[in-house]
Amino acid sequence: MQKQELLFDAIRALVDPKKNFNEIIAEALNTSKDAAYRRVKGLTTLSFDEGIALTRHFNIPSDKLGYNKNEYVFFQKDHFIKSEEGLYQYFENTLKLLEYVGSFPNAQILYSCKDIPIFYQFRFRELGMFKMYVWLKSIYNVGKLEGEHYNLNSIPKKFQEIGYKLWKAYTRIPTVEIWNDTSSLSLIKQIEYFWESGMFKDQEEALLICEQVREMIRVIYKHALMGNRTTDDDDPVNTGVKYSLYVNDLLIMDNHVVMQYGPAKRLIMPYAGVHFINTMDEEMTENMYEYLIQQTKRSAQISNYSEKERNKFFIRMRYRLEQVEANIKKGNPFI
């Protein structure tokens, strides 16, 4: 059977049989019903782009098309960030995904944290804006920021707003995170680099970022202590959303994420900064899910349990921050 027939058979199994199939295909391809009819009947061959569009629209795994699933895995990617607006679109797409996953009652995220998940930083206004500035200037080389010191006003207010929405969406989903002692290093090193390079406007601004990192660490500690997410109030309340934190002393994490929702799983793999590719390939997502579960069994759980180990882990993190903070307090390196 031709791949085109296999594709349409796979789509038929997913859609409402009471609806006109040609109309469904026409809508998915943004074409006429006649053009869709010709493709469904095999009178016109699907172009490569049309085939990809259909597999993406209906989330058709590769093994349904006759490919050997042991040899091929199909991934989806987002656009590459080349501008301020490109970063904002990335945030919008990430928010849509988190809100969709969070709409399922059995939703869960397993996160292998090479870095502190970006969502925690978006809880704090200046810290979140600093992180976005780092991405735009140092990673994606957006020309608008060339030669500029870090300045909160250089990042549009809409970024702050969507950042906070990302934080809220992430913390509404039960999450298992696996950290190690290096997970906090990249953020602390970025603050140190920007200070030593004279990219902060002044000492006060650099110290404010450090203070907000300290507050972020306190929030994560509180979640780990309770084993649940809490509200953002000064007197936080348990939200009932489960949070599990593990520390692995052996492996360096890789920022891979497995999302489980409904009957599906989605694997997210990072590349080039904040970009990611993702797949819903059944075999690969299941293998990665099992792999991450195994890593939790080889790690120390410090949420709800192991008060001594939890305190030691967060003290080490805070100590690294205090070293950078002490260096900043010595004064401007260019004076």
C-alpha cells in the first residue's frame, strides 16, 4: 500500500466518521474540496510539504505510515529565534502547550534539569527580564540591544506579562524535577559575567537580581519542603499540585522533558539555547519516560523527605550566589 493511502487511513481512524472526510482534509491543507478529493482518491500525489502538514495537524506517528519505527523518529520544531518578536512568539507557543497539557486531569511533567527551569525566574519581574535580555543579546544576537547595558525598560512589558503566565501555567501541572549541583550554575555564572563585563547599569541593579535569585531559591525550597506547589502570597497556601524534587549526584542533567497527558506522552529535547524539538513517537516517549523514572530511583528525593539533604543542597546553591554577590559589593570592576 502506498504511503499516501496509509496516511489517509491513519487520519480516518482519528476523525469523526460522520463528518465529510474530504472537507476535513481540505481544511487541514487550506485547499478546496475538489483538490482534497483528488488527493484522497490518489489522483493527485501529495507534495512533501502537504504530507508533513497532515502528519503534524493530526499528530500521526511515523510507524502508522509504514516506516520502521526502530529506525525513524519524526520531530516537530518551532521557528528559530532571530528577533525580539521571535522570542515572544516562542513564549506564546510554549504557553499554549503548557495550558493544553494542564487541561488533562492526569497531566504530569518529568524534567531533567541541567539548568533551573526558566519558569521559576519568570516569577520575579527583574530577574525574568534579565534572563530575556541575556537570551536576546548574548545567545540570539538581536542587534537592537548591541552596546546597551541591561535595562528593564529595554524589554517590552508584554514579555513580563507572558513570563508570569508561563510561571503560573507550569506550576499548575504536577511535576517531577531531577537536579544536581550544577543545575544552578548557568544562571549564577550569567550574573557574574554580566557584572564583570560592565553590562549592568549599576551595582544596585546587579544586587537586585541577586536578591531575586535568593527569593527564587526560597520559593523552590518551600515547594520541596511541602511536596506541593504554593500560592504567590506572602503567606503561601498549599495548592494541592504535587511537586517532587530529586537530586542526582552522578549524572549531569540534559534539560529533556517528558509530558504525560491523557493517553499521550510528548518528549521535548532542547537545542540552540531555549529552542526545542518534540515528538510523540510512542516508543521513544515511553523509553524516555521509563529512563527518567529510573533516574529518580537512582537519585535522592529531597521533597517531603530527607530534611538534612534538602537543607545541604539549598545551602550549597545559596553559597554560590553569595560568592557572586560579595564580588559585586566590592564595587564596579571598571572603577
